[in-house]
Amino acid sequence: MKISVIGCGYLGAVHAAAMAELGHDVVGIDVDAAKIAQLADGRPPFFEPGLPEILTSAMATGRLRFSTDIAEVRGSRVHFVAVGTPQRDGSNAADMTYVDAAIHSLLPHLSEGDIVVGKSTVPVGSAARLADVIAASGSGAVLAWNPEFLREGFAVLDTMTPDRLVYGVAAGDETAASILDEVYATAIASGTPVVVTDYATAELVKVAANAFLATKISFINAMAEIAEVTAADVTQLADAIGFDNRIGRRFLNAGVGFGGGCLPKDIRAFTARAEELGRGESVAFLKEVDNINLRRRQRVVDLTVAALGPVVNEKKVAVLGLAFKPHSDDVRDSPALDVAVQLRGLGADVVATDPQAIENSRARHPQLSYSASVEETLRGADAVVLVTEWPEFAEIDPVWAAGLVRTSVIIDGRNKLDAAAWRAAGWTYQGLGRP
């Protein structure tokens, strides 16, 4: 099938490459000429495991190309809209500027029978409004909403083999769903469940899923706050309640909290939209979810300051991690980068390292010192803070590390290290919610 993907950022670039790898003829469109040039050269503008390989493979077949010319969408049957919906300046609400612009740019190039498919995370009610815009254009095209459920670090896998597919379509529109079945035929043949529903439900599925995950993470972090004043161990607590299959162990990892370009802004936008609908009380708990999450960052800072003693100024702090999660270079709303910046603001000499996120961090916060070497980051440190659970950080030999630092103090902001092994090597170890 001929497909266009409007917006070639994180979501769009992965989706375009994956669709071409699955056998479709795909054109990716973006207004950023530099980004398009990189993609056309087979170089993703961000780090995502597996993407360079499928990008190169798909382009070699001739089924994938990139352009800044929106007119090149002509001839495509399906047009995916995959642009960003960032948090609006001065508000918790989602900024729909890019989605609206993408839809309006498509209108002159749509034909009878075309399907515009929204993948962006939008406030509930947006799809119905955009469907009216498309209908009013007289193009004969229709709208469907097909939310994405990508995990950074696993986006290629999640696109090629999704755990579910959701189609939001207009009442009585069986054609859109059947065409999306063709697009995702490989996944459906392997048993991926499909939910066909209305626009509003499809929009809510994405934000509801993110709200639930954020709540689960903040719940265990709230338990960590209680554990810290009772000498309980939150990791054992999570193991124990995780055996209950109604609860499950996944996402019950206490630590410095969640971040990135989705969960924080999505729960805030959900809250803002609920308030617009007169149902703010229904999701008022999400404000506390957000507050708990932000408190854990401050807790890591406070523990580090306490470990450094009464004088923080010019003490060297080695920060292990900058990306909001491992296997990513994304530093948007990153707890790790936030901790580093706060410590630097208190006067500490912060040196930070990360396998992938140094350049993105430097672009946002040039006042920090960075090193690509874990050894150089640790050398002479008065305290070490682990804030992104990259495997290479979790596997550091505590005996080797003790020979590099000035003071053997480590704050484990992800509860990822073997506390007994680090203490046996002479370290003062402090986790979150752990005695």
C-alpha cells in the first residue's frame, strides 16, 4: 500500500521505516530540511535501537523516501499524522498547533477514498473536530485515529509487533478499519488484537494508559517515602505485592521517577482537558501523581547534599546518567538531567556521563561538565549519583570504582545496584526507600 507519514520526529521516523520494512511504499514528510537530509542519508536524528538497521534496509529496497514537499503525498492511500503535541507554553494543555498545521497542509492533496490517520496523542474531542475539517474540504477523504503505544528503546519492536491495535473511526465507517487491517496485516496475522471503536475512545486509550502507568510508578514512590521513615524496604515491598496478579510487578520500581516526552506532559494535558470538560475532579489525583514524581528528584538531591556534608560548593559529584531512561538519548523532562542541574545550581562541581545523551544534554545545559568516560567521571568524586539505569552503570565494579573516587559515597536513584556488594567494597550506599 502507498503510505505517507507527516512528521518525521521520533514517532514518525520509526513508523515510516517500519511500514516500509513491512512492505509498504512510504514517503516521510517533514518541514525540517536538516532532519529530512539525515534520514534520506540513512542516519536517524536520534538514538533508537534497531532503527538504523530497518532505515537502511527499507531505503535499499526503494520503498522508503523522505521529502520536505507535502505534494509528494499525492497517490498515497493512507496518510499518517505523527507530529508532536508538546505542552503549551504557560499551560498544562497540549499544543495542537502542529497537528492542525499538518491536517491543513494535507487538504489540497487528498483524494476520494484517502484515509487520514492520526497517531499523535491529542486531547479527547480533537479527532471529531478534525474529521469535520476534512469533510468540509470536499476531498472525499475520511479520518481515523490510531494511537501509538511506543516505548522509547523498544519503538521498532513495538511498531513491527504491537501488543494491540486501536482504530477510532466514524460511526458506520467500515472502510477505514478494513484498510488499516491491510496496513497492519502482518501484525494481525501473528495474533495482535484489534479494537475498533469511536474517535473519543481511541483518543482516551492512549492518555488513560499513560495516566495508569504514571500512577503505578508514583504509587510505589509514595510507598518509598513511607519506607524511608519506617526502615522498610520498598524493593521487597514491590516484590511482595507484585506477586498479586491483579497488581503485577512491572512498573513498581521505586526511584527518581518518570520523565521523557510522553508521561509528564500527557498526564498534565489530560488533567487540563478534563477541567475544560467540567470533570476536573475525575482526574484530580493525577496532580498528586505529578507532585510525587517531582518530589523524588528533590529527594535524590537532598540525599546527595547530606552525603557531601555541610559544604556543597566545589565538591565533585559524578552523575551517572542523563537520558530519562536507558537505551534512549531523550532528555526531555529527564529526572537525571534535572538532578544534575539542581546540584550544579547548589554549587557542586558536577561531571555527568551517559552512553547516548551527552550532546542533547549539552545543548540544553552547557553549564554542566560532561565526560564520555565513566572512569573520568568517577575520578576524584566526593559523591556518585546513579540516575539512569543503563546496564553499563549497573555493572560497574564497586571495588574498581572505590579506587577512583575521593569519597566512597553513592546515591542509587534507581535502586539498581547490589547494595550488599557496594557496602562490602567500602561504600556508603543509599537507595530510595531502602534501609
